[in-house]
Amino acid sequence: MSDEQDRTEQPTARRLSKAREDGQVARSIELPAAAIVIGSLAIILMLGGWMVSHLSAIFANGFVFDRKTLDRPQLLPALFGGQLGEGFILILPILIFTLLAAVLAAGLTGGYLFSLKAAAPKASKLNPMAGLKRMFGTHALVELSKALLKFTLVTVVLWLSVMSNLDTLIQLGRMGLEPALQTAGGMIAQSALWIALSLVVIAMIDVPYQKYAFTKRMRMTKQEIKDEFKDMEGRPEVKAQIRRRQREMANARMMQRIKDADVVITNPEHFAVALEYDPSGDGAPVLVAKGTDHMAARIREEAGTHGIHIFEAPPLARALYFTTDLEQQVPEELYHAVAQVIAYVFSLEAKMPGQAGRAKPRVQLPESMLFDADGQRVTTARASA
């Protein structure tokens, strides 16, 4: 009882998926039952006259024997087998239609599912205590209530049908055989229709209840949800997927920041960093995007889309890439080099048509800020590579 009270949390998608793999889904036996009755009744009402006529002919032919058959009794099994086959073919539409109705109705509640685990024998079913719980538990009480409700509805429907046709029933004895059969058939069909509708009412009550009961059985405790989350986080494929998604989101945010940059410094092909600088502020330039190879190409392409200047300075591009994280200010050791680049870019933007532009600066870095393509510090002689 305490365990049931602790299960206050809605089931997770993983628990529902595992339950489905085990063959546990919401199922209502009342919906297929109502579908079978209604389907059978519909076929009988549509094709009943034709079926009865042909079945009567087959039945009558079964009592007619020619001399050949009388002289050779061994032909009788084949004759009777042929008549049985014809009769089966006549009722085949009812069988097919009811089968389709049952299959379609069964899938409306919990979907279509085939699981060998559900059919496999379970030791828990041999447990006497579990059997007593099923016999006297809530499920048994609900099934008993449904059975009583079905019995009550069918009884009431039949009683109302008899009472409404009481005068006609009394007059059946005064009618001829054929009109009496037709009248009785009509009353039977009407009663069957109302019984089928009563089964629909039961199914409409049972389907929501089965969904509620299944969700209640699948409820979890807070500890189970925590354990499941830890288990999923520990799976390598889940971790990889989370990291991939995080990288995609970070890259998307970074690409959106490129439009705010003032300059993109490149290697020119393997590295690219985008810097933003606010002349009215007191802070140093901020690195808003960086990348290598394919990502560097995307940064250059995005910069070209927004008309941002691209400045080729391989040592500076590498130094910024390896020493500065996203949304951080450039290191103090690179202030002078970055200031030269930004001043050059601003001078290009402020240049009047026909006016000679400022000469492109030759950027010099302190030896502590020289890196190769692998992020290793190098000497001045190798830094220009």
C-alpha cells in the first residue's frame, strides 16, 4: 500500500516504451466485443435474406439423392463435404467482417502490438498470493461491476423490447407461418440492435477507465525517475547525443553573434575568429565567434553575408583562438596587435571615396603569444608559417 502511495509521478516515455516491449498497453475487451456484435448484426441485416435463401436451398438439396448416389454410398461424404463448403462460403462474409472489426477495435485503445514476452509463461502467475489479489483486488471488483452492468443493460433492453412488442407477440399464434417468421425476425433484429447499442455504452465507459488504470499502474516514484535519469545519462549514446545537441545549439548561438562583429581575423583558411569592439565603452574587444576548418569557412561566409571585414593575420588568428574563449575579452598581451587591426578596419569604414586608405598594419606579437596549428607555443621563426 505504501508503494502505491509513493507512485505519484506520471510515467516517463522510457517506462511506457519498456512496458510496450513487455506487451503492457491499455486494453479494453469491451470495445472489440461491441464491434463484433455490431459488425455481425450489420452483415446479417444487409445480407441475411440472401444468406437464408441460399442456406435453405443448400439444406434442401442435402435431402435429394440421385440413383448414382444411392447405388454408391461412398459418394455421400464428398457430397456432404461440398454442401458444407458452400455453407461456409456463404457465412464467410460474416466471419471476415467480424474479424476485421475485432482487429480494428482492439488497436483503438493501446495501438497494435505483438510481443512474445506477453505470451511467455511467468512464475508470478503461479503465486497464490498474486492470484488471490487478482481475484479480490480492485481489478476483479471492476470486472464484476462491468459484468453486472452488462447483465442489467441487456436484461432491461430485452424487457423493454418484449413489453413494447407484447401485442405483436400475442398475435404471432394467429398468423400464417411466413408472416409470423417475418414479424419475429423483425423483432429479433430490433432487439439485437438495442443490445448492440447497450454494449457501445459499456465500451465508452470502459475505454477511458482502462487508459486511466494503465497510466496509474505505470506511475513511478520520485526515486525511480531519478534512477532512470541517471541511468540514461550514463549511457554513452545518450551522452554523445546530448553533447552533439549542445554543440549544435552553441554553434547556432555563435553564428548569430557574427553579425555584431567588427572584424574577422583569419589564418586565412584553417582558423577564423570574430571580434566585437565598442568604441564608446571602456572594455577590450570581445571574441564572439571562433572556429577551425569547416567552422572557419562558415564564419567567413557569414561575415561576408553581413559585410564584415576579413583581416588575414595567421599568428594573431591562432593566438586568439587558443587563448580566448567565446564572449571573453582578448588577453592583455594581444591588446596592441588587436588595436592595430581594429583601427585599420575603422579607418577603411571612415574612408571617403577617392581618399587614400590607411596602410595595412604588420601585426607583431609577443613571443609568449605565438602558437602553431596544434596549439603548441613556437619561436618567432616558426610563427609566420
